Amino acid sequence: MAIGGYTSPSPFEKKVSFSRPYLIKKIMVGAGDNQAVPEKIKGEKVVVADHLVALYVRKKGGIPVFTDSLSKGNYLLAASEDDLIKMDVKPTDILLHKEEFVIAVPKGENAFLIKLEHFIDRHGRAKE
């Protein structure tokens, strides 16, 4: 078994089997209380604190505006869904990126994979 930040899909899928996701990380756009929420971010300024998040904003046509630390305000900002919720910022329906974290198990270890997935189910399988 290997746990190391594997995401699905992965280039290792031909060599190993993967569990169901145990964690789903979403990078979303959030909006302040008085901020109008656009349907798309194309051409919109979006506050970011991370270069990878800025890349996701650019891929959707948005204009990343860098800050040292994110905080709630009357503007759009992009971060993980968990971080937005911690800042009391409501995530919008604009999903920038999604990663599903899985555990790698050698091919042929079906019984072990079944036990692993039962464990994941009992201890809080990732939810959308």
C-alpha cells in the first residue's frame, strides 16, 4: 500500500489499483457578502495568495490579483473550499480545480482493497 498524495487519474493506474477517494479537494471562487457573483470569471479580477491557484484562475479566463494573505472582503477570491469556509466566505458555483486523493494498492490485492475501502467508508469517505 502507498499513501502519498496520489490523485486520480494517475499515470500509475496500469501498475496499481486505487481506492475510492478518501479526500476531495476543490479550488473554488468565493465572494464577499456584497460582491455580485458572476456566472463565469472570464475578465474578472480574482484575489489569490497562491501561484497554483492563480494558474487555475487564468485557465478560466480570470485575472489573478496576488495578496500575501487572503481575507474576507467585497471582492472575488479563489482558494480551497475549506479555506473559504474558514474565512466565512461563501463558495460560489465556480469550480476552478478538483483533486481526488486515493491510496495505491498493488494489483491483485483485491481483498486488501475491499478492507481498505470499508475502513474509508466507516471513517468518513470523501464527499462531493
